[in-house]
Amino acid sequence: MGSASNSSNAARKARIEEMRRAERSRERRNRALVIGASVVVVAGLVVGGVALVDSGSGKKDSSAAAGDNGKNVDGKNSGDSGHFTTGKDGVRTWKGTLARTHVTTKVSYPMHPPVGGNHNPVWADCNGDV
């Protein structure tokens, strides 16, 4: 009678110990997955932040790069002159004069993106002929 009870207790203890080992193994695996995923996310954020800061800084004035010096396509002076200035908050603002004339010829703006100047007197429609 006592030996059957001892063998069932031993089997029970062995089973409990096996379950504890499996649980510890599962916890280690989950911890490694969480740490690995966290490292990947942090590395992605760092690389993205560096790329964002790098793309925003070091850009030259696009009107100087365009090389059209404020002239429109047909060679006449459009009356646009000035330059972009970048504020402390990173916002670029156009400083200078801009023409306000309605024209029917194609206009080449001295800045990108265009912030003003000569323009068509008719609003653009959404039919694809912009």
C-alpha cells in the first residue's frame, strides 16, 4: 500500500517539475521575442529620425538650383524676386516680391513649391487638363 502511494507521488512531482521547466522555457522565449522586437522598433525609429533630419537639413534654396532667376518661359521677367528663409521651427517662408499678374502663357516659378507670382486668370478644373 505504501509503495503505490510513493510511486504516484514521485510521478506527480516529476510531472509538476516538467511543467515548471516548460513554463520557464516559454517565459525565456517570450522575453527574447519581446526584447528582439523592441530593438527592431527602436532601431527603425532612430534610422527614420536620422533620415528625416538629414533630408530637412542641408537643402539648398530650390530657386537657386532651378537657375531660371525669376524669368518665365518666354524670357520676360516675371517680377518675382526673393528667397526662402527657414525659421527656428523649420518652417520655410518666402521673403521677397511676387508679381500678381494674370497671364495666359506658361509660367515657370522661381521657387518650389510655388508660393505666388504670375498666374492664370481661370481656375483649374478636375478634368485632367491642369
